[in-house]
Amino acid sequence: MKTIKTLAVMSLLTLAGFAQAQTSNNISLVNDYVFRGISATDNGPALQGGIDYKNGNAYGSVWLSNVEDSPGAEGLPIEMDVSFGYDHKFSGFNLDTRIITYNYLNDADLDRTEFRLGSNITKEIEIALHREVKTNYWYPEIIFEKYLANRLYFDAAIGYWSFDDADDDAFTVRAELARDFPEFHHIDIFVGVSHITDETPMGNDADNDDSETLLLLGIRKRF
């Protein structure tokens, strides 16, 4: 399976090499890799980067980040996400369909696949529904993105973890404010906050049900 995924990534990178006009790259350094309210680096820093490409309404991406090392696992503590999607355009609305695979370069058996449906209510607001088919969870969310004056950019999201085989669930809230500095090679500096109502949404009602709020800081470069 990992061989197939590796070949898929190599194919995507090769395609990106032949379509530079439709390709964008990004790299960032963050104080914490927070995924839907949960830290994937045990509240430690992360170096992240990826490639995005677009061809008409079709698009894809490869994105990598270091993650917390799994005890006893062999391999690299690196997450590699590969996604492919198509934004269907209709009269007056859109339906964005996407497949996302979360791959880990170790033998911790954490790989999973997610299916996503999204639609833009307005220019700034999108609603989306994620369905994962290994640990069987749903994650609906509402996303708000807006460019502000003085090269500022604001985005926020509200989501909800719901596992089929767990008693717990959790709401998540994230907000981020970024500023582009073209005088410094278009580097973005951003600050944000993430909150989750239950830091173990895949658990049961017998756990502590602690909420958690995390501060996010980072620097990002797009090219």
C-alpha cells in the first residue's frame, strides 16, 4: 500500500514539474501542528510544506509535516497528505468533491482516507462535510475566509468531531489572522487560536472530557 502511495506522490510531483504555470508551493514553520483542535506534535514545533496544482476545475496537492513520534514505531515521524478534487460548477452554486489520504512514513498503522463534500454559500463562507472510512468519523465544518485592508487575511472555522464507535464528540473553533510582507519576499506571519471542547473526542464518557485552547504562531512562504 505504501508503495502505491509513494508512486502516486511521485506522479503528482512529476506532473507539477510539467505544469509550473498551474503550480504553487508553500513552506511554513509553526509552533504547533494543530489538526482540528488536536496537537499532532505534542505541542511542539513543526516544519511543513507542500505543492498544489490546478487544471481547470480539477486540483490536487501533496503536503508534509513532522508529527509526534509514535512509541515503538519504526520509520520517520512524518505525515504526508495527498489529495485530489474537482469543483463542480452549476448555475448558482458549486459542489467541491475531494479525496484526502493521510499517510504516515512509519509502521504505526495510522494511515486513513477521508472523503469531503463542500459548497460555497457566499464568496467568504464555505460549508463542508468530511467522512473518514477507517476510524469512522464525521466532521462537518463551516469555514470563513476574507482578505482585509493593509494586506491582512482572516480565516476561521467551526467544526464538530463525531465518531461512530465512541460516546464522546467535540466542537472545534479556530481563528487565524495573517499578514503578507511583500518587502520580505512575500513572507506571511500569522497568529491564531484553536479550541476544542473535548481533547479526546474519540474516547468515551468515562474520560476526563477536558477542553483545550492552543495558541498558534507561524511564518509561511508561498512561491
